[in-house]
Amino acid sequence: MNRVRIVISYNGRWEQLPDGSQRFVGSDNQGMYVSKDMTYEELVAIVHTIVNYDVNKFNIDLSSISIVPGSTCRTFIRNDNDVQFMLGEDRVIPQVCVSVTERTAGNVIGNDIPPLENTQQLGSFSGSNQVFTQRSATEGGGNMCGVPPVAVDHEDLVEPQFGDVFGCRNEQYNEQNNYPNPEVDNEANNEQVNDRVDDLQNVDEDPAQIETRGRHVQGVSCTPLDMPGPSEVRYNVTASATWVIPGADSYSFGIDTTSTLATPEPRTMIYKGQFFPSKKDLKRLVGHFAMHHNFEWKVKRSNKTTLHLVCIIDDCTWKLRAVRRDEGTYFQVRSFVNEHSCPLEEIHRRHRQASAVIIGEVVAPRLQQHDGRLMRPKDVIADMKTMYGIQIMYSKAHDALQYALSLTYGTHEEAFQLLPSFAYVLEQQNPGTITDLQCTDDDKFLYFFMSLGSSIRGFRRCIRPVIAVDGTHLKGRFGGTMFVATAQDGNEQVYPIAFGYGDSENNLSWEWFLECLRGALGNIDDLVFISDRHPSIEAGISKVFPYATHTICCWHFGENMKKRFHRKDVADIMNDAARSYSELKYNRHMEELRKLHKAAFDYAIAAGPHKWSRVHCPLRRYRVMTTNVAECINSCLKFARQLPLMTLAEFIRNMLQKWFHDRHAAARSMRHRLTDAAHLVILKRVEKCGFMTVNPVDWNIFSVRHKGKQWTVDLARKTCTCNKFQMDFFPCSHALAAARERNLDFTSLCADYYKRETLIDAYSVPIMPVGHPSSWVVPSDIAARVVLNPKTKRQSGRPMEGRHASSSERTTTQSCRRCGQPGHNSRRCSNPPMVNEGPSRIVPEEYRRKCSICHSIGHNKQTCPYKEGNQT
């Protein structure tokens, strides 16, 4: 079937220009595909679906703008010939202008239909912070490219692809089609109607007008409970859902809660003569209606042409009957009785119409919480209980939340397919960016690497050559692992370098990620890697970066010792030895560890002191002894890791965009030559200088004494016998005391890494947004590349939201509820039960040990005197 594009313009008015030309201004617009052989009746049905007017109270006039020599004129559409004339005109996109008139004295009411007040319209995307906003119809229309997911399913309504003209304001539409701006006087139809809907409320088989609060519904022609307005259509990139990126503020999601949470809820209507694109859409709306009014319905009769719904309580008068039109899939309400004769006490607590799909549509606008986190299943359960008085199971709340995520952020399948185009646009918008997408032979996703050009440039020029690498699990539908490479700037802030996505942490995936990282950074002198003790990381670094030094995180190493030896003190001693700057302090701590726990000492030596000890490291680790910078990134992405892959990548890019902008502005506003963090360390160390005795040896060498100890400082070579000066490229307190003796500037003793100018340079290149996919210009070979779902899938069962706490994080102590003493539970308790003495808590009788035979307290069934064989 041949299809053409049209634009439905409504909520506007006709105006006439001085030259007699006419134009339709102030309208909201919606674009769609229709059949080229569409009839007038089908066009009216489509308009009713979009505008959602009461056919018993209002009439519509359909018009189009025709181009005539030297001007434009208004052409009425009243039959099939007029429709074919409009579709056959030689123009970019035909425009159908809808005027609504009331069936009374006949005044045009400005096309703002009273029953649909506060109908929500959507705003447009802004850069890469693609957050949809909702506003009332009186505020005018907007760019419909960013609409939330409401799909209209119909054989003559095909979702346009990105790049098509749709959803624009009327003035923009006229400019794109080179139309003059004609205007005419308002016109009205003066048809009289003797019977009004209000006079027929109590008559059987007559329409009943119900106003309800709105909810977010997909695929419903009129505005149901909490759903977007009728003009909201979801447009797709690959015949699937649109992806919407909320952005990142304060290292978390940054959806504008004032627009998504505080928007006035729309109202809806159910009345005789109402049209729906399909039976499914009708049932979904009535399901929302039943949830809101706390009743349940069942299907009395349903076939291809008829849908008859009645109340679940027998003999109740509530009923709704709809039939399909002669052609197409549209269903029309023929009868609706909105009166219940059933008793309220028979209403069920668990609602049969509260499916995961409908609940997901309800909670979709509220996915973002005020505290910056995503909604959790328990929040969905609480919302349904508060809003509708419905109790749902956790599994249904989880499924509803997953459906709401797919509505708001798109599906994982779409994200994989858009990855090639996203990577291309990212490289074009940010010069120097390196991306790599690897797929299997059957086009299934395998790996994806992303390193922004601004981060690469800043690291090579301004950041200490110490990289922390780590992996974290993704929480999406297909699971996987995210690889992170980060550093630390001179202001002790996290400086992300690269991100990767793979199936799991194994030798192949880590080797691939490190290969991409080497291709992005090139050869870096004195490069040091810090990671946990994962064997795949060590194997990959030794193979890909043979010239670099691999070290392990001293915190993870200490946690391993706690878990292995169940001793916190051995881990503390090991941590002191690892952070020691001098060989003398290191030996003293290791001797203490050997005396305390010989096995722990042997374990630390076997791991290799050159990997976890600062003083034995072949290269400088500076002040970076842990992978905390990488763990911080994982924490910032805690809630984003459950989103589709491309949405997660865009979230990271947007987060770095904010970081680079804010940190560059903060660095420019610093008042000192050093960074704020470095300046604070200098101030703390300067406080000790006044208590030190400085004796010059020559112009650059000094002997510094304090509390019976002595150090030698060489300001020319920037060394000190405490080793802090040369290991950190940052002056120790002894060097500062010597510099004060010579009236030297402290800044001259610091490496460039810690200076304000270097920090400004590190964030000087901004990270540019990629824009919405509808604006992407991508070569055909890249856009046509197929990327399918990966082979791996997340394990079945309830996904774990958090991580397993380490031994040091478990602070709770088990105590017996019978006697209150720690170290055992009530099953193994041999102590007498607690009594009410002083501050001791009272143990209720139902919690005390009882015999299962005689139910007496003080013994069990094995020693019960009433047990067979125990009687004497």
C-alpha cells in the first residue's frame, strides 16, 4: 500500500493577511503516515483519535492550504474527492487544519476543547540533555521529536523515521514548505442540536462523561489516566522506540523534577461515540479507569468486531460495549453505563486490571526520584498502594519498572543497533575521540570502547601517569561488564580516561580493553597501573603494556588479608607498611606483622612488596595508593548501569561534559597558584615548619631537625631523606622549612601537576554533545551496520541491587533473642531467658523456647516428660 505523510494541525485559528492570503496559526501539530487511498471517513477517524472531541457536543471542519498563483487559499475537506485532492497536491507535506465548533449557537471556541483542559503536550530536546517536559495545551505546541512513548498502532498510521518532518509548530511548517502566511477570518458551523449530552446523563445507552485524573498510557487514543496528551506519538529510529537521555547532575540523574513530577495531571473522558485505534487500546484505557475508580471488570464478549465489558460483580449495572468500524481496526464506543449497583465491600484488594504494562505506564513519568536515584520496586508498590489502594507483588512491581524504563529510555535492542551511528557522531563532534565496536561473525555485540578526545589530551599533558583500572557489573537485561580507566588530577579529583563494555572480566576482554587504551594514549613514560588482584588484569597489562608497572590496591589487599586470616589488626599493619615512604619504617612494620601473625607475613611477602608497597615500587605512585578513583566512577553510575548500552554511554558523555565545564570554571576561579587541594596540604605542612630547626649545609642543602630526628633536604635536586619530596614531586614539611630559610616560593618546589594553570589546561577542551538521533548525519555504510544482542544474558531470578559487603563493612553482631547475649542464637542458647531487670529488654513469651509436644517453656520435645519413652 502506498503511503504518504500528512501533518494534522489543531488547537489553532485561521487568520487573514492584508493581501487576502490565509494561514492557520497557533496550532499544535502531529505528523504521521497514511494510506494514499485514504477516505474522508478514515481521515475523520484519525482526527478524532488525535483531537479527542465529544461528537455529541462538537463538530469539526477540516481544511487544507492550497497554493494558487501569487497566494494561498483555504480549501475545505468534506468528502473523498477533497481528500484525494489534498493528497495529490505537489507539495512537501499536506497539512490538515482542524477547526472545532460547538453544536449550539455556533461560535468557534478557539479549538480549545473544554473537556480536555490541561492536556499535556511535550517540549523539545535540548542538546544532549534530552529530558522531555510536559506542559498544558494552552502553552502551545513544541518540537515533537522528544515525545515520550505513546505509540498508535494502525495499518494507516506508520511511525515516521528520524529525519522526516513532523511535530513542528505551524509557523515552522509554513517556512519549511515555502508557504506565504495567509490569514482569514474565523469561521464557524452553526448546526443546531436539540439534545445536549448533559440532559442525557441518566438515560440507558446514552453517553456518560467521566472526568478522571490522568496516567501515562501507551497506545490509547484519548488521554487516559496519567498518560500524555493525544498529540504525543513516539517516533522511532529503527522501527522501534526512541531513546531519551536524562543527563547527569551531581554525579547522578538530573531529570527536571519540576516538569516530570509537578505537572498537573490531565483529565480524560469516556463517552458514546468515542474512537480507539484498536481493541487493545480501548481495554488499556478502561483498565486505567477501573484502577482509578477502584473496581474491576471482566470481558463478557470479545471477538474481532465486538468488545463487551461488564463489572466483575454479577448483576452490576456497569457495562461498556464497543464495535469495530466496517473497515480498519478502529473501535467505537456504542454504549457506556457508568453506574455501579454492586456493594463496595466486594472490591478486591489485588486488582486484576493492574498488569505490569499498565503499572509501568503509570510510574514512567516518576522514574526519577527527588533524591536523584531511580525508582525501585518497593517504591512502585508504595505508589500503587497510595494512589489506587492496590497491593501488588514484588515480581509485578519489578516487571512494571522494567517496562517503564523501556518506555522512557528505549530498549536494549535499539541501543545496540544505534551504537555504530552514536560512535561516529561522537567522534565527529569531539575530535580526537577513540571508539571501537567489535561484533562476532554473526553480527552479535561483543565489545565497545569509548575514550573522549578531551580526556586523552588532558591526561597526556596535565595528569600524573598513574591509571586505576577496574571492572563493574552492568545491571541491564543482557548483563555484561563495564571496564573503567581513570586517573587523578592535581586537585585530587577523578579524571576519567576510557570506558569499555564486554561480556565479563576475562583474559580476552581485558586484553582487548587495554589494547584500545594503548591505541588511545600511545606510549606514556613512567606509566603505573593500579588495580585489584584480578589475574586477567595482571596478564593483560604484562602483555599490552610491558614497559609499564602494575601495582595492586593496598585497600583491596588489606581486605583479602582480613578475609583470609580473620584478623583486622594484620591488615592495618600491612596498610601502614604499604604506605611507608622509607625502608626503615617499612621494615619496622613488617617485623611487627611477622611477630603478630607469621602466616600473614608470609602471605604479604609472597604477593610481592613491589606491587603493594610504595617504597618498593619501581616507579612513582605519587599519592595514589588505591583504586578509589575507579570505584568513584562505579558509584556515580550505580543507577545508570541498568540502562541500555547506548543510553549509558550518552549518560557518561553528558556527565563528563558537566564535570569538564564545572571544573574548568572552578579552576579559573582559584585564588592561588596551586590547586585548592594542594594548597591545603601545603598549609598543613607549613604549620609544622615553625617547630623545626634548619641548619644550612650550602646554598641548596639543609639539615632539618625535629624531635630528635634529622633529615637532609636538597632544594636543587628536590629530594629529602624522608623520600616524600621525590616520590610525590611535592614538598614535604622538611623541604618547606628549608625553603622558608631561603625565602623561596613554595610553588616552585611543586610539580606542574599540582598547579592551577595545569588544572585549567586539563579541562580546557569542552566535551560537545551529540544531539538527538534525528539530527545525526551518518554515512550509509555506518547507519546500515547491523549490531544484534550479545549472546550472554543476565541470570534468572531477582537481580541483586547492591554488592556483597566486605568483612570490614559488616558491623552488626549476632545476639540471641532469648538471653540477649552475643555470639549465638536462640536455637543454641543454653542460658536462662532474660528477665525484666534494669535496662535489659523483655523477651516476649512467643519468642521463648517451647516444647512442641506440651508447649511448655524450659525444655524441648527431646526431654519432654510427656513424650513416649520419657515417662517415668
